[in-house]
Amino acid sequence: MTGAAGQAAGVVVAGAGPVGLTAALVLARRGVAVTVLEAGEELSSESRASTFHPPTLEMLHDLGVLEALLERGLVTRTFQYRDRAGRVLAELDLGVLAGDTPYPFRVQCEQSKLTPVLLGELAGLAEVRFGHRVTGVAARAGGVVVETSRGEVRGGWLVGADGAHSAVRRALGVPFEGITYPERFLVASTGEDLAELLPGLGPVAYVSDPVEWLVLLRTPDHWRVLLPTPSGTSDAAELGRLPSRLRGVADPGRDWKVAHASIYRVHQRVAARFLLGRVLLAGDAAHVNNPLGGMGMNSGIHDAVEMGTALADVLTGSAPYGGRPARLEAAAARRRAVALDHVQRASHANWERIRSGGSRDGELRALAADPAAARAHLLRSSMISAFRPGGPA
Ligand SMILES: O=C(O)CCc1cccc(O)c1
């Protein structure tokens, strides 16, 4: 980014997903000059994540975009643990967290409905350049040079929010270690009304089974079904057997209407560092996890707010800056600790629980019957315990 007088200034954000746009808005609202670089020619229309947890709702409120999200999404107070026989093992109510958050519920809404709202808020505050794919990053005195498919962009700082395959992270050579799950995950969006097909089904249900576990999740446009899929088969074969698998979930007497289906590999990985010199990594560029519990996008937005605020403090002189931005280092270290100690741990525990079959039914029934245990579980699963000062619980 080069200003009219030719001087490098401000912050470059790589990626115009929910994380990059949130970081840009946090910084721009503090008067920082921001340029967002997005590889695509427009915002992604892929729905991807669709769960917003209470701390994220608090942050989106502070950014002035919560009303717009609530207009577009479904407010969901309860979620269920079920088995494949249709039994509800536990139904938990986020309403018990009314003393812990002003938003004791989840909002189900495709992330692609939030990004245009964030982009709209950035109008006149930041520059957003589409069709700019980041290809490299170089340090220079007092800033960074970002190489893109359309030439160099200079800035004082860079926020890499360019996804799991982050060109920023790769350019810096930051290790991204962790595991890849043995199965792939298949997500299908259906036009069927699952609440009609499955008696007593709530808007979010984690259905356990050692082989054929699934998640059923209602969004404003569709029900989504998440299923495990073997690693050694072709996508075409898996999509071919999807109709019979879906009829095994609930049989409407015909093949389900499927609006969209995709199959992907799932990893648990955390970057070795979230701050290198004048570059921050946030969201999927910094950490990826399985989607069970809906923590990926939420923790990415939390990265954007916490590290974006710390960077704004450094740049506006609100934080002591003695050559090394200790405020920023602390924020990056805390976000990495949350990714490791909360998000990775909780999402992996969700994977272990959902494929446990009947062996943990008693534990889930006991959870629902014990208000203190249910509240502790809700504080963790809603990400409140990771977000509050004091860190992960
Ligand atoms: O647990 C959640 O809130 C999200 C789980 C889920 C369900 C369906 C699709 C998907 O990508 C994630």
C-alpha cells in the first residue's frame, strides 16, 4: 500500500473472509489505514461455517453488525445429543448462561451472509482490492512488501487471514503441525424439513454412532447434514451413495432434495507462531480444527478482534511500543494458547464423543440431569470460558 506521497503506511490484510474483514474493521474503526487483498474477484459465496457463538455475538455487537446478523440468521437456544435410534440423550439450553453473556444463544447463519455486511461497513474506511492473490511476503525496514498477482503492495504490517492454505504462512515458512483425521467429512445441504421427518429434533443435533455419526444443523436456507466418509474412496463414489445414507437418517419415501454437497479433509493444526516480525496470522491461516462444535470461524473472529485491537493500540500509541510491541506479542501468544488449549482440545473431544456410539450415553444423560455440569459444559462449548479474561478453562 503506497499513499499519495509514495510512503508505505498502514496495515495490509490478506483475505476478505469473515476473519480478514473483521480485522480490517477493527483497525479501520481505530483510524488505521487498511488495505484488504482478496484473491477472488468477489466475496466467496460458499456457505462454510454457520454457527456464531455468544462471545462472537458480543464482538459483532461492538462492531455494530450484530443486528444485521440477527436479521439474517436463526437464533438457537438449544442443542441436542442424540443416538441413531432417535433417542435424545441430552438437550442443553444456553438460556442458563443469561448471567454470563447478553446473548445466551447461538446464531445459525452462513458466513457468506455476514461477509457482505462487514464489507459494507468498510466502505469509505478501508480499501478492498479483489483479484489480488498473495504470492509472497518480504520484510523491509519498518514494514512489509506483499507480492500479489497484480504487483507489490507495501504496508507497515500484514495480517494473514488467507485461509488454511495461507500463502502468507507459507511465505514465512511457519510450521503448521498437527494431525489429519482418518476420515473425510461430507456436508450436504438439503431442502428437506428434517424437523418434520425426525420427531423432537432440535435445530442442532449431534448424533453419535461409531460408524455413521452425523450432525444435523438448521440454517436459514437449509438443513445441513455432516457425515464421516472413508478416506480411500472417490468423491464420485461417496456422492453416489449419499442418497441411501440420507434415507438412513430419515426416509421421506424418496431421495432427499440435496441442494449442495461437498467432501473435504479435516485437520487439527496450529501454526508455530502467530506473530513474526510485522506479520500476524489469524483464523484458518493460524489454526484449523474439525468443524464439530462450530469453533473454527468463531475463534478466527476472536483472533481478528483481539490481535486487531492490540495492533491498533500499538499503531495509535495506546500501548507502550519500545521497539518490540509487547502488547501485540501478548495478544498473539494468548490467541495461540486458546487455539491449542481450548479449540483444538474441545473440537477433538467432540469428535471422540460423537463416534463413541453407546459407550458415553450414560455420561450425556448425567450431564443433562446435573445443572452445574451442564452449565460448565455450556460455558466451554459456547466458547465463553476461552474468551473471558483468565483464558481457557
Ligand atoms: O457444531 C456446529 O455448530 C457445526 C457442525 C457442522 C454441521 C454441519 C456442517 C458443518 O460444516 C459443521
